[in-house]
Amino acid sequence: MSLRVVFMGTAEFAVPVLGALRQANHEILRVYTRPPKPAGRGQKDQISPVHQAALAQGLAVATPASLKTPADQAAFQALGADLAVVVAYGQILPKPILDAPAKGCINVHASLLPRWRGAAPIPRAILAGDRETGVTIIRLDEGIDTGPILLREAVPIEFETNAGDLRNQLSQLGAALALRAIAGIERGEIAPAPQSRDGVTYAAKLGKDEGRLDWNRSAEELELRVRAFAPEPGAWFSKDGERIKVLAARFEDWDGSPKVGKAPGTLVDDRLLVICGRGHLRLLRLQRASRSALPAAEFLRGHPLPSGKRLA
């Protein structure tokens, strides 16, 4: 049995879920996504990844700035949807929207709720040093990721996994879980379970300067920051006024001479080993502004950073 579905998503994370719904022969009545916004050097309006995918599949697209106006709510209600599937949409749905589909609205969220409610669950999980995360399917209510749980599945966060890797893994898992949840809803086999009141954390959106590498922190903390911010927006340090991204790094034990008198941020060899507040961080992949990302050895050939140099 197929359902009449409204899909609501914006980010790349949502694209596999849209594809899975199509492959399962659910009828996509309309795709809702955020309006185009200026991006890039020319600040030209760019449509979202979900918008691009919807157009490629010949689906009708709506881009309301919000869903709070009576006209937008009436247009949504007129679709006569059985279900709304919401994935990384970026807007809070008002009650008239939540109540419109006959079987309600479900959300695919990239964490093990109630941990990491909010906008940036994937980088926050890595930044906190979590050993596992996952995907939770909830029935939406008027709160922020507070609805009852339909399905949930955990995955480990491997030692070298960055946010981009984890996002790709969880988006595929989210697509599979969404189909399982919809099938369970159709058959009446899923009983929503309230979220626990214990273990609630919030995943705030990443701040513009939050990716700065503070060398006074421990090398372990900085490695997590690099992984949490890779590939975008990227952790970074400043060298002679230039912001340089670090897209991969590794904590290392260091058996060289003691760092007596050397401040955190000082390079202690010619292969980008940096003194931190505790321990040492090896920089493995770097990127200058408007340049390609390069392994450390290639980066150094065109942009030497010798031992003794201090990074800001």
C-alpha cells in the first residue's frame, strides 16, 4: 500500500529519504523546502539540495518563508496528505500543519533522542566525544524534537569518523528507518513511546568562530573539534592573518625533546606537529581560502611552516 505523502526537507541529509520514498512508490504530493538563499562569491540565490533533487525527479516544490500564514496553511491542508515526512527542514511546524495529514507528521532525526535535540546533532555528538549516535524517528509535536519515538537505531562513532562521514552514514540509515516506520504506521504496528526526561541535551547550531583551534586545549579535544567541523565549516587556525582550515588531524604521543619554554601552538617538527595545552596534535589535511584541500606534505611544499613557528 502506498501513501499520499508531503515531504519536507532542506539539507543534503534529507535527500536519501526522499529517494527512498519514491522507490517505495509512495505518492509525493509536494516537496516543501527552504527558499533559495544567497551563497558563494557572487551571492547568487541557490536552491537547497532537496530542491535540486525534487526538480530532478519532476516533483512539485513549494518554498514558503514560513508556514504561519493562513494562506500557506490552507494550501498545505488542501493537499489531502496521509502523512508528512520531515527531515532537516529547518522550520518549526505550527499546529495547523501538524494536524493536517490524516496520519500525522513524522521526523527523521540524526541522534538518539532525547540526546542532541536541535539543529546540529551530528557535530555535537562528535565534539562531545560520544561513542555512539544514531537515528530516531519521532511523531512530531509542537516542541523541538520532543515528540514520541516510533523507531530508533544506534551506530558507533568510529575513532577517525568526521561529521561528513557520519552524516552520510546516518542519512542512509534514516532512509531505511523512515520506510520501516511508515510501513508500521500503515499496518498499525507501531506504538509511539514518550521520550525519557533523563539525558536531554541540546545541539545548538555551530557558531561562526566555534571552529577556531585553541591550542591551550588538549590535543584530544582539538582532534574532536577537527572531526566535528569537517568537511564544513572546517576547524581553523590563523597564520600571519590568514585563516587555514584543518580537515584532518591526529593526537600523537611525542617522544622528542621536552617542550620547555615553548608555548601552545608552536610547531615542534617540520611535519606539522603542534604543541597543545596537553599533548600534541599532528595536522594531516589542510586548506587555504579558495584553494583545494591538501595532505600535509603537499600543503607544506607550497606553504612551508617550519619547526618553531607559532600558530595563532
